[in-house]
Amino acid sequence: MNKLINRTPNANDMEEALMGMDRIEHFYDLKSSDMAQGHVAGQQLGSRMSASDCLALADYLYKRSEFKRAAEWYRLALSVLPKPKNNVAFKFYAPKREELEKMFVISRLQEGSLDNLSDYLKELSQNPNNSLVHLRPRKPPTLIEQGCQGKFPPGPQLVCRYNSTTTPFMRIAPLKEEEISRDPLIWLYHNVIYDSEIAQLTNLTREEMILGTTTNYTTPDRVDRLFHIKVTDDDGGKLDKTLVNRMADISGLDVGNTTTLARINYGLGGYFQEHSDYMDIKLHPELTEEGDRLMTFLFYMTDIPVGGATIFPGAQLAIQPKKGSALFWYNLHNNGDPNPLTRHAVCPTIVGSRWVLVKSMLNYEQMFKKPCYK
């Protein structure tokens, strides 16, 4: 029983979920009424938000002093609150309705005036589909938000092939390669990690993971993130060695064991804002003796029906996760300089649980595999 109790959501889980829902509404430029009805990113989801869900999000926004948005969610909670059909139901729901109406008016008054009280009371009876969003200024969407909303232009139609030449093993077992971009150099390999391996890699409890943190020397003040991570050495077992060998076959490089394998989980609204994997050691030579991160491997271990895309805003590319595939790219130019077009972000997850496995390769380890960065 104690184990079951320990696995139930706690206050921190609730706070993360509400933060994620707030982020989803913002990143995907959703109308509150559409989100409450389960209509997001052009898809109708199988569930809708209840009055309790709307109330929780409204209270969260109110505490963050986003009073106009809070008022909108209080009004939505009122609209989906069940209408009483008898005296017993009326006695149960009437106080809830009065409380929601009171919080709506209080929220409107926080940034309004008592002189407009009659107008606020009229808003209570208006259709909740008539959004209050126009009452607050809207900033133009950033490049990342445009990518998350599917507004990037179509990418270049490049090449799909079976790669059978990188290593001798690939001649026996060629892999499906999709060329995504030539600047920056990005490829997507399909069906390269198997269900049995994924089951083993994702068999983690929340207690075994930590809230994601990162070190990025180009943006040291970056603190806004929401994901959970488990980091291990890549020599921790047979599966780790198998994956390292597979990465070596795909890339033709020396994977090495200097960097770690990171298993990362993004839950509801989980995302990673724009960052670079390279450290730019020409500016910070004290950071490492092994060199900069030449290449990054990103294994997708789950399908994400809605949201969760990997965004390269500078190149205007968006890659949707597909279970079993692996995305990899070069972070550095041939001369070893960082390529700023490899800066990337992760869109908030709307549906599903986004599991990825990440591994970097260092350029100094490639002195025999990739001499002179050719």
C-alpha cells in the first residue's frame, strides 16, 4: 500500500502538470475554449477538460498574477460545470458556481475598475468561445513557436537510401537513412533501436530520475526547462555497449566513453528551450581536454502523436519523434568552429510521454577516424 501511495501524484506533480498546460496554451497559440474541449494543434483529442481541470488551471494562473487569463479559465469552468437537475444536485453545485463567479469577477477587477463591474458581470453570461484573450497584448510568435505550430516552410526534398558503406558491418545489415539537411548536416535513421531495448531503457521510476538541469556556456542564465533525466556511463552494461557499437556503425566515428548516455523523459508540457550542444571551446579552452561535442545522437524511444517535435529554428526544420528512429547531426563545421544552425529546442509535449536517449561524440577522439575534420 505504501508503494502505491508513494507513486500517486503529489503537489509538485500537480504544479508541473499545470505549468505544462500553461506552456502548451502559449506555445501552440491555442484558444482556451479549444484547449478545454480537447481541440489542439488541429486535432480533436479523445478527452476534454472537466470543471475541476479548468478551475485548477485558473487558480494556477491567478497565483501567477495572470488575471485576465485566469478569468477566462474561471468562466470556462463555469460553462462545463454540470447543471443541477434536482434539489440535491442544486445544493451541491450552487456553492461551486457562486465561488467560480466570484473568482471570475475578482480576477477581472485585479486589472480593471469597479466602474466596469457591470460589464464584467455581463461577460459571465457570454459564450465562453468568445475569448478574453484580446484584452491582453500578444507578442509575435518566435521562430521556435512558429516551428511548434507547424508554420515552417516545407523542408528540402533530399535523399532516402540504405546506408551500407559506413562500416563493414553495414554491408551485412544496411540501415534506412533519411537525409534531413545539408546545412547543418542532419540525418534520420529508421528502425535502429528495438522495442525490447526501449523497454529496458525506459523501465525507470520517477525517483530514479532528477529534474533536468544542464550547463550551457553560451546561455548560462537559462533556467526554464521541464523534463526528467537519468545519466549513466556508456560502459554500464551489455545494452550500453550494443548501442555504442550501433552509433559507431551509423556514424563511422569513434564513439568513445568520455561522454555519458542520458535518458530523458518529457511529460505533459515538457520541453527544452533553445540551446546548443557545442561548448565553443575556442572561447572556453578550460572547459574540456577532450575537445568539443562534434556530433549528437538522439534516439526516439516513443511516438508522440501531438507535440514534442525537435526544432532547429535557424534552419527552420522540425522533426517529429518516431519510435525506433535516431536523429544525428554535426555540431561543428569541418574546421572545428561551432555551427549556430545546430541550436535546437524541444516543443512542449501535448499527448504521450516523450522518451529520448542522447549521446555526444567529442572531436579530439576522432583524430584517426576524421583527421583534419574532413
